[in-house]
Amino acid sequence: MGLFDKLTGTKHPNDGVAPRSAAEVHAALLGVNRPDAPYVIRDGAAEDADLVAEWRMAEPAWQAIFVESQLTRAVRIRMRLVPEDHEVRALEEGWEVTRVGNPPQLKISGAYSRGPDRTVSRHYSVRRGDNGGLEATETFRFDSSELRDPLQNAVLKSGWIWRSVVFGKL
């Protein structure tokens, strides 16, 4: 792996892993979906991609959790499968979000970024412990790698390259 690959977040499969077909990689990426995960992987034709992975911020069941967490960033990963190169080109996009209305809802603001980024947000509750000292307990954790890492793992286990796109087209 070269310096540019490291800077862009491009990852290569382990040596000896035979590349699978594009259909198998597509299925592996869709297989990352779980009903209890705060993200969804779906068809990306409307966004000029093969697949799109994004946080479920617009879904009513999840919106309250994202609002309550005071999350300030939305993340979406658009993916295109390139069978002739055995790679998945991934464009990670991020937007700043704000809370509006009563009850509050998340809305996208104007700040946009492109390329791999790591956003981590943690919330703690502090209380007195049995020994009288203060104890902090993590009550919420948001980490953008929870969206990216399972996708990368599915691609790499399929013998394909995860190529992050920073410049140019997907």
C-alpha cells in the first residue's frame, strides 16, 4: 500500500484471497444490512452509484435517537463496483446537521465534505458511585467507522480493493 492509498483510505485484500464475482460482492455488501443497525445499505441508482450506505436519520424509528444524541454530522457512502479492476470505488460524503422545530428534527445544513473522515461522538452520564466518587457511564456512542468498517470488511473478504475516492468521479 502506497502513501496515497493510506491518505485516501484505500485498502487492499490480504494476499491469496481470490476475487469473487461482482454479483457476490454486491450481495456481500447488501448482507451488511441489519434491522437493528442505525444504517442502511440500499440501491444507489438515484444517486449515480451501485449502492449507497447511510445513517437512518430520516426514518421515524431512528430519528429520535439521532436527535437525542446531539449528532452534528450525517454520513453517506456511495459505492460503484468496478469488476474489471476488482475494486469498489467509495465516495464518502458528510454534511453538518442541525436540529429544528418542536419536536426537534434533523436538517442538513450547508457544510459539505468529501472523502474519508472519522467522526466520533460520545455522551456520558455522571453519577456518584458506591465509593462516593464520580463515575462516568457511556450512554451513547456514534462513530462513523461503524458504517464504513463493515462495508470495507465485506469488500476485502471478497478479494476486492476498497478504493476511496477523494478527487474525480465515483
